[in-house]
Amino acid sequence: MDALSIRGLGRDFERFWEEFSGLYRESGWTPAFDWYISPESCGCFPNLDVIRGQDHFTMKVELPGLTEKDFDLEVNNQVLTISGKYPEPEQKDETLIHRERSSGEFRRSFKLPDDVDGEHIEAVYKNGLLEIKLPRTGKAAEKHIKVEVH
């Protein structure tokens, strides 16, 4: 496959992903969440669940085999980003026969709902599961726009 074909596949995938993301948002499963898979990602995207509670959201992210030094959480402008790296498996005097586990860098970003308090997010990592508690303020930020009449 040549470079032009690969770029074309990438554009096709981006269009598909945008359409899929729109359908996902419209379904009502997690209406205010959005995600983006960066093009430099390795293809090893951690699986996650999002649970809505009365006063919070909880994200449960599978990060098996990692330590807290292998991943990072960041909130910037109401966007939560989980990034990290799955290490390359070591092989000493062995030959790999079959591989399904991914290695390399990953990054997932989520636009947080307006009613999530980004200053008080808590995270706990235990037995390969990262649990992120996103407290809700109870009211979404309202934006009033003044309209000038001429």
C-alpha cells in the first residue's frame, strides 16, 4: 500500500469517526462527553465506562499492567485528557510467535459537561483500574448573549 492510499484511509477513518461520534452523542448515553483519538496514538486505546450518579460522574478506565508513572491525567479548559504509554514487552532469548497486546503511547480526551467541577476531580488507581470521580455542581453554566439592535 502506498503513502497516498494510507492518507486516504486516514481521511476516511476521520470522517467515519466524526459521524460515529455524532451518533454516540445524539443517543443520549453520555450526552455531554466527547472524545478524540490523536493521530499519533498507537492504537491501544484504554477501554472505559462512564457512569452518571446523582451528584457526580465516574469514569472507570482499564489500564492493566501499568503503574501510576506510566500514565497522566490533566484537566485544561474543561477537557480531561488521559495519556500514557504501554511499554514494549521485553523478550530475552525468545521469539514472539503471536501478538495481540498493544504497546506505545495513547491519549484520550473528553470534553467535560458544563456542570462538572474540574477543580475537585479525584482519581484512584488500583489493580489496573483507574477510577475518576467527576463531581457535578448541579447547574450547568449558562451563557447569556446580549444582542445589539441597530
